[in-house]
Amino acid sequence: MTAEHASPSPPDNSAYAGPPVLHVCVTCRRGGPAMDCPPGAQLLERLQGLLDAEHLAGLAPSASVRPVACLAACDRGCTAAIAMPGRWTWLLGHLGEEKAEDILAYARLYAASAKGTVMPSRRPESLANMVQGRVPAILYNEQEKP
């Protein structure tokens, strides 16, 4: 492989000290009818409340949360994606506000992992069926040439 076609090196993320980001679909309705505060928005509110409590207790945040309009996994709602530089991004489904504490426990395990992989045996049991897919840490701007 020539230098021109060499794969790029992964970014150095040693300076990044922030928590993982949970992108929570706030439009997720779990297949239900339209409503003012759908389950996805309720999940976001619950996660934010737990993170606020961590802050008040002087703890480092388990994650930061960001609302998104749609993660295109409507039949698997509520959904979220967890991401952090240098790690896999995971699409998570079958969530709900009742799983918020376990989601933050998973976020702590994710942040502590080298590549963003948390084995099923280490995840909270309530999250056994949550993984819907993953995206590589580095997305290439151009396709590899044959």
C-alpha cells in the first residue's frame, strides 16, 4: 500500500476528557399515537434529571445528553446513540425512562472502554436487547480504491 492509499491513523484522543454523548430521539413514541411529551422526550428528561443530580453531588457526569429529532429506528423506540471520540458509536433501542439509571451505568462502562465496546455480560440486564447497530469510530471521506 502506498502512502497515498494508506489508511489514516486514528485520532489521538488522549486529550479528550469529556463524557460520552447520548443522542436521544425525542420524537420516539414507541409506536403510539402523537402526544405532547412522547416517551423519547420523557427519557431525555429523566436522563437530564439524573445527570443534574450527579452534578449536585459533585460527581463527574456519566454522559452528556443531546436531543435529536429522529434516529430512524421507530419500530425500536425509544432510541439513542452513544458516541465518544475514538470509540464505536452504538445505536441503542428498546429504551425508556425506566431504564435511565442503567443507561448511565452503561455510559460509564462505555467511557472506560478502550474502543467503546461493552460486552453483553457487563451491561445492566435491562439493556440486554438494546444494541441495534454500531458505526466505526472513523468514517472515511472517500471510498477505498480496489
